[in-house]
Amino acid sequence: MNIDVNLNIHYTAPDYVWDKIGKVYESMPYWVGNDNGPCWKGESVDLWASVEPSGIQIAGEMPQDIWEEWYQNLKDKLTNVLGYDIGEPEDGFEFKYDWENRI
């Protein structure tokens, strides 16, 4: 299955937020590292993440049955560590711009 989603995490988030995101990435199944950007690889799995003006982009290939659980797990973990609902902006999930109240 071809994957191409954006999450409502704005590229202007401060470093401490990116540190939390990095730890979540590392906790996800198929994690292989961050040499050329975050990526996950395995049998029939080849995903990468990048930071775009439209939010964090996750793209690549993953079987649908693995993707559904993996993606929900990623969003749940990010929601937990960042303190606001993480999802796709086109589904109504809003960006957080005010990082003054450190989470």
C-alpha cells in the first residue's frame, strides 16, 4: 500500500518538541534510524518522515493491515507526549503554534 499522510505538527515547533517526536519515532516497530531522515524498514515496509510546511509527512510503502495499527499507534503516542490531538489537518486536526506552555 502506498502511504502519503501529513500530521498536524508544525515545522516551527521548538527543539524540545522535536526531541519528543524523535523518541516516539524510535519506539515504533520497523525503526532503522535517522541517518538520512527518520525511516522504518522491514519486509514490505519502507517508510520515511520529513518536516514540511504542511506538517510532518509520512510516506512510503507498508501493507495495509500493518499500516492501520502502526499509524494509530504513532498518532496515539504523539498525542500523549505532545499533549494535543495528532492527526491529519485535512481531517480537521489543527496545528499548535503556541508552545509557550511547555509540554
